[in-house]
Amino acid sequence: MTTIVAVDIGGTHMRAASYSQDDITPIKHKRIRTLASEPGGFERLTGVIEDVWPQGEAVSAIGIGSPGPLDPHTGHLLAPPNNPQWHNFPLAPKISEHFGVKSFLDNDANLAGLAEYRFGAGKGHHHVLYVTVSTGIGSGVIIDDRLLQGYHGLAAEMGHIIVDPNGPPCSCGFNGHLEAYSSGPAIVKYVFGELEAGRKSSMKRDMDLSAREIAEAAHQGDMLAIQAYQRAGEYLGIGVASMLHMFDPSVVIFGGGVSQVGKLLFDSFDSSLKKHVFHPRYLDGLVIAKAQLGDDAGLLGARALAEMKLGL
Amino acid sequence: MTTIVAVDIGGTHMRAASYSQDDITPIKHKRIRTLASEPGGFERLTGVIEDVWPQGEAVSAIGIGSPGPLDPHTGHLLAPPNNPQWHNFPLAPKISEHFGVKSFLDNDANLAGLAEYRFGAGKGHHHVLYVTVSTGIGSGVIIDDRLLQGYHGLAAEMGHIIVDPNGPPCSCGFNGHLEAYSSGPAIVKYVFGELEAGRKSSMKRDMDLSAREIAEAAHQGDMLAIQAYQRAGEYLGIGVASMLHMFDPSVVIFGGGVSQVGKLLFDSFDSSLKKHVFHPRYLDGLVIAKAQLGDDAGLLGARALAEMKLGL
């Protein structure tokens, strides 16, 4: 029986789990704090892997998910946010050397997409677009049952497609990216901009607003809050329309915190998508689904990556 | 030895050729007029295929390229422009039945991309973005050595990605598509718009201007003509930047008539691409190339499609 160890390195927590093939429930599972700004990150990582190492079973591979940018072909982290110790860090090769087992790395959005395709809302589909709408916007794409990674391993950065070259600045510094319209911080920024411009609202300029609080204001009927989400949904529909034209998937799966707000975002998304898809055939049988795996997507994706690389 | 018959159905000409595997020079080749508006199209097609049928050789498959929209999975034409007789026409199945040989169909841009990947400017690359800039803008994408087709077979419609939702109308009727900025007719339309607005130029409102004539005016120093191409190149750079973020190819290949103008389009394309790519790593080792196969791309792509489907 094949056994895989999976690791999900998040901003606040590192999780590890060991899995038997064809069983979605881990043999062992452990979660610790990432403490990215403190030294000893590699030791914490090897420690949590040791904690879930199955007794009496040979581990076939270790799959690792991390925020990007990273190079899945070499297994090197390039410049993970909030973790300067791991800039240009050969993570997969070092884990491989430490445990004497093949190790594979890819970014969290790609792996969440792979997990949903293998175990979640994309099961049975061969062409999958997974979109996470959260602090940023990321994506994972499956084409003909294969994960899209690209030449440098930097494919599927849907948050950074240009939806309006004269649009507002993105977190990455460039203008008019989808993330600059439809991510949580973009929604907050839009609300503050409108408040600055004197727009009436139950929300105030001196509040410490989050996308979640704006969603609550919207549910209370605040027009600015409602419109902020409508605008985000509209641009999300524009971005997804372009992605349909390029990838022509059979399912689009939404994950991430901002996508939890439901109709507030997705009513305008739906009408925008219909409005912007240039041929109705793209929508024939197209499934729009919510991610099913929640917090487990990272671990299950890291596991699926290892299985994929082993040819399983 | 495997022998393939390839057919390229164009707006004005139909071409057919027979090929031995691993020989890029056809055994036989024939070109006739398409005469799309006249009846008898299917008979003309079977006739030109018969004309190139190799004597004494078993044909393994027939590959067919045609303008879209079409369904490469079923081999049906959906609504080819200028050819109402072939709307919802089961072209590949009928050719297959007629000749007793497997037949495969895909659109001209996908097949030109596949041809450049196999035999032209993309040889040796595994991740290819082919872009044709002409009356329309089409593309063909190779990911990990496989042609991107999509669930409905409608993938890689790069002319119809949205680069500005408030932009001018595209030939397809929707607004702000790349094709509405950077195709030949878009360049012409922009020039006429500026002339209508009273802009000074050697070109006049009552002229029957084409993209080629605007290029000539630009070479004579006409500022409006120069700027029209610059604008087209700038948006082309924006569109290609988004495609790098999604596909992360190692080569971008340009074909089509408008792309023949060289620096007039590509100086502004290059600076726009550099300006809009959000991480410099996408450009590491990225090759920007001209298509090498010219008019043979369609035939060689149809041949490559058949070989691909046969697993060769």
C-alpha cells in the first residue's frame, strides 16, 4: 500500500498528515503554528512531518503546499510572503534529503484546485478552474486531467490577469488586475474610497473595516456595502469569462473566505458571467460550484500532487 | 510507414496534402477554390482529398482544419463564417465515412499553433502560445506537449479575452476584447474614428483604407498611422501578459498578416509586455518568435492533429 505524507504551510499554521492511498481520512494529522518570523522554521517543519510519520509503513513521497511564488519544477521557494528566511530556499530538495523520500512542492491555490478535482467539487470533471477569493485571488487549473504548472511553474495566476489596464493598483503593484477589484482588501479599499468621497453609509471612515464587516453591513441593507460586493462580483464575472474563453472548463469551483458570502457576490457574478461570455456554448453543462474541502484542501492537494508525480 | 492526409479549409482556398511520417514535404499537394457560397462544397472537399490520396499506401487518418466555431471532440462544424451550408455539419464523421478512415477536425488557429510547435518556431518547446493577428485574433496553446482544446473544444480564443470591459465592440458583438484593439479591422476602425474626430493625417476619411495601407502610411511617417499600430501593440502586450500569467509558456509565436509589419507593432508590444508582466521570472528565457510555416501551417497542423490523435 502506498503511503503519502502531506504538508500544508500556511501563514499562521503548518499542518501535516499521512495518508494511505484511496483513503481520504489521514492516518495521523498534526497542526502547529508557523511562526514565520521566528527562526527554526525548517526544524518545525521536519518536526511536524516526523509527528505524522506512519509507524511500520514505507512513505512513498512527501507533498508540500506553500504560498508562492515558488518553482514546482525544482521545489524551491522563491519569495514567500512574511517569511524572509525562506527566500530562494530549496525546500523540497532539503525535505527529500532529510527524510530520504521524494518530495514535491507546489503553491496553495494550485494544490487546492488539484484537491477539489481529485476529492471534492471537481470530481469526475477533466477540465477544472478553481478560484480562491480571499486576501488575494488565486487559481488552480486542471486541463485534460493534468495540473497546469507552466514552464517556470508560475501558471494559473488568475488574480493577476488584467481586466482593465487603467484600473486600481493591485497588491503586487501593477494596475487593473482582477485581484485589485474582487479580493477582500479590494472590496475594503473601494468602500473607503467611496466614504472618503463623501458617500453616505452606515460604515464610517474611522472604522477598522474588513470584507466580513462590509458583508454584514450589506446584510443590514447598507447600499454602499451591497454595491461594493456587486462590483467585485461583476469583475469576477469578467475575469472568469476570459478564463472560459481560454480554458473552456466544465466546472468552476470557488473557494476562499470572500466566496463564502454567497448571493451578495454571486448574483452579480452570475449575471456578469452570462453577459460577458461571447458564445453560449461555453455555458452548456458548465457547473459553478462551491469548494467542498475547506481547510483540508491544502493537505489533500499536497497529497494529490505527490500521487500525481508518482504516476498514481 | 504511416501516411496522413491533411486538409486546410480556408475562406478562399481549400488545400489538401498527403504526408509520410517524419517528412515535412508532402507526397502530393493540391489547392482549389473554396467557393463557400456555392453548393457542392462537400464534393469539392472529397475531390481534393482524392486528388492527393497516395497510390499504394494505406492512409492512417485524415486531419482537417477549418475556421471555427467547431467541436473538435465530435468533428462537427458549428457555424463557420461565410458558409451557411455547413452550419451544424458533421464534417469529420462524414469524411471518415466517405473514405473509411479516421478523421479529426480542429480550428485553424489551434492547428497553426500545433504545427509551429511540431515543425516550426515552437520546436523543442513544451509550453507554447501561438497568436495569429490578422482579420481576427486567434490562438493555439500547447501545455506540457498537449494541445489545449477544452471541454467543449472552444479553448484558446485569445481574441475574445476582455482587456477593458468598457472598450470598443468586437466583431463578435461583445465589448473590449483583445480583437477589438489589435486586429487589422480594429486598427482601421481606430484610424477612421480619429479622422472623424478631425485628426490631421495623410490618410483621408473617404479612402478605402486597410491595415496594410495604414502600415504604409506609418512607414511614410504619418503620426496617426504610427500611433494606431502602437495602440494595437500596447493592447497586444496587455493580452499576452495576462496569458503569461495563466499559461506561463516558454515561447510566444506570432503569425497572421498584421504581425508581418514588424517593429511598427512589436516595439510597443515589447515595452507593453515588459510593463505589464507582474513578475520578471515569466520573461526568463521566454522566446518571442515569428511563425515559420506561413501558408503551410494549416496543412501541417491538420497533419499533426491526426498524428497526435493516433498517438504518434
